[in-house]
Amino acid sequence: MLARDARFDGQFITGVHSTGIYCRPSCPAAPPKPRNVTFYRTAAAAHEAGLRACKRCLPDAVPGSPEWDLDDDLAARAMRLIADGVVEREGVPGLAGRLGYTPRHLTRVLTAELGAGPLALARAHRAQTARALLTSTSMRVSDVAFAAGFGSIRQFNDTVRAVYERSPLELRATARARRGGRVATAVAPATPAPTTATDGSGSPEPGDAGVVRLRLPARPPFDAAGVFAWLATRALDGVESAGPDHYARTLALPSGPALVRLAAVDGAPALDVEAHLSSLADLAPLVARVRRLFDLDADAEAIDAALAGDPVLAPAVAAVPGIRMPGCLDPHELVVRALVGQQVSVAAARTALTRLSADLGERVVVGEGIGHDGSVRTLFPTASAIAEHGADVLRGPSARIRTIADVCGRLATGDLVVAPERERGELRAELLAVPGIGPWTAGYLAMRVTREPDELLVSDLALRNGAARLGLPPDAKALAARGAAWAPWRSYASMHLWRVAASALST
């Protein structure tokens, strides 16, 4: 905090009790006396202590803590669900049920670990979402309230005043004043109600009715190009489109289908998001999933420093600083992708999955609630549709087709739950107990769904080819022994080895 080290912004909160505010570690204000400072793991804990957000450093306008992706304890798994809007949709009982605990026990654990219970943590998340929408878009204030997950305008006004010591309109006016007084032109809302957004420079601009545009910050350094390339290589025609600096697709959100487009930001560690939503309530879940997809909160400097300590891996780290481990927008979809991709090339898997989507995916007319161009797009098939009809569409070994249908049936009925909040060891054991699922699939899903940072998939041929090109042992057992020194970041080492293998193929 005294060094004003921006690397720790978002990783902890500085509470200054003499002034009654909480700040990010890099706040430029004069440093307080140590006896007046308390450090908190979450903004919600600072709120519970009676503190308000600093108006100068805006402590919630930073990437989130990487801790919620890295850790596998109850608190971290709960935070993933809270960010996804589960408390707003299902309440604390629904949150506790997903985690396998009673609401009372969950509240006790979160209060002890994070300084606030689930309701307070969800309230802080809603306040942060509202601030971002108020200051970076010209959406109507009432629309901001519901997009952030508030149940009423009164609750929204009371929370914003308590956290920021300003009304929503005052918060927006202050943001406009900082941008030189530029004001956006409002657009008549459609259904859904988002209307306008930011032009990327911080100035709101008119937008299409029914569209929300946001900029999501990433913790630098940020290898956005690597994630875009990963997604482009695997993009399914009709469902997705991708290029060196953009990615677009349809996806199912809690309230209905959505169309989202993500784009790189020149010269900044950030993503621009354009979303056509069926309901404003889906904005918070979408943002949480995009952050996981692009691994925006990863502590890239710490990861790079640790991996660069290996002289053989160091050149790969230097060539690609800030490498990210792609997550997923839909865990069920990723399960199917992983099963189809077992022991086949990426191109072959892409062909099979494109056919599967074309035959079984739901058609969505863009323009009916989620857009305007009138084109027909496809949602990736649901688990129930694949369980029922996948055998008629899929090609390949009959054992693999049976496994895919079996797993999708389990996903559809809830007998198998693959989700970000699952405890990693428990999920791995359940996956390995399913006939046809081996260690590679279980490890791959742990990496991309539960954000396991320490998985080295030595059974993967492409990964071993990348290791061989760097002069590392190509044998699985020897590579596993060599890679032990990369803990706890072996998943990111895997991404470097895959990158090296892919660059070899491209040349």
C-alpha cells in the first residue's frame, strides 16, 4: 500500500477508518497512519465495517481478485456463483444448495473468511456493477438498477448512496465532469431496455436499442491475441465467428438467448463487450462468464515470473507475456467439445461439432429480442438434445458416441454437475467414474471449467510436441517430473507448450 503498487489492486481492500473510506492499494492519496488502516479481502467486508468507496481511486473499477479462480475452498467457489448472479436468481438458499451446505453454515464460513455474508457480498457486487454501468453508459437509471440485479429502484438508490455517498445521478454526473462535460444522447429503449454505451475512450455514445456495450479491464500484461487465436481455431460455423482481435457467438443465459461480441482494445489491457440480451438481468452473469473465458483476473506478473524461473521455459514466457488460460461460457458445451475432441485433431473435432450444432442446435432469429439484423443464428445444442438425438448425428467409434450420449443424459438430469463452483477433486472423481472418460478429459475440464491453475496434461500429444521443440522431455512420465517445478502454475505452462506446438504447425 505504501508503495502504491497497482499489481495488488483488486486483490485486497485498504480501509482507512480515520476518513471512513476504503481504497485500492495504489490510491494516490496521502498515506494514512498505520493504526488507522485495516485490510479487507472484499469490498463487502469494508461496507460491513461502515466504510464507503474512495471517490478518488474508485477501488471497484479494477480487475477482480485472482483468488476466486485460483482457490478451491468454499469461499472461492461461493464468490464465483455470487459474481454469476445466483443470489439474485435463487437467493441464499439456492447458493448454499449448489455448494452442498446449509445457508447458516455458508453464512458462517463466508463471514469468517471474507468478513461478510452472502447477502452483503452480493450487495457489493451489485453496487460495483451499477457503478460501472452508471459511469460508462447512458442507460436509463432504472435500467441500470435491474441490469445490476437490484429488485427495486429504492433498494438500488439506497445501496448506491451507502456505498458511494452519492445518488446514482450524482455518480453519473461526476463521471461526465471528469470526461470534460460530454453528455450522451439517450435512445428510446426497446425490449430489452439497454440503449447506449461507451465509445471506448470513456465518452458515452448513442447505441442501438437493445444493446449494452461495456469495457472490462484485465490485469496486465494481457495476451488477448492468444485467447482470440485459441477461440478462432475452434470456432463453429453458425454458432461462433472469430478473428485475430474479435470473437462473437450466440449463447444461452438464464433468461434466454443472447448474442455477444468481444473485441480487443488497442493499447490497453481490456476487452470491449457488445451484448444483445433477452433480459437486462443477464448482464451480470454474462460479464462473469466473459471474465472467466478470457481469464481477465489472472495474476499474470506472478505467473510469468514463476515460469520464467525455468531457463528452458523462459524464452516462451518472454515471447508471450501475460498468457491466459481460456475458460468457457457454457460448461455443458465444453464437456461435449472435450468428449468429441478426444484422440482427434482440433480440425476434425471442429467439423464434427459444427455438424452437431447445425443438426441439433436451436435456431435464433437475431432481431427478435436479441438484435436487429434479422439473420438466423444457432445455439449450441443442449445436453438433453444430444442425449436424445446425438447418436443419429455423431460419427466415429461407437464407444465414444455412447459415452457422449451417456454423459449428456447425466448432465440433463443433474446426475452429473459440471460447473465452476464444483470442488475440483470431487468433480474429477465423478468424471473418472463415468465409462469412457479418462484423465485427459477430466484434467482438461478442470482447467477450463473450475479454473484449475496447476494441471499439466502430459498425455496430450500436442503438448508433448511443444515440450520437445523447447528441449523438454517428450515422454509423459519424464515431462511430468520435469514440470513439477512449475507448480502451482502448470496449467499456464501447458498453454505455453500448446502455443509452441501450434506455432510449429503454422510454420
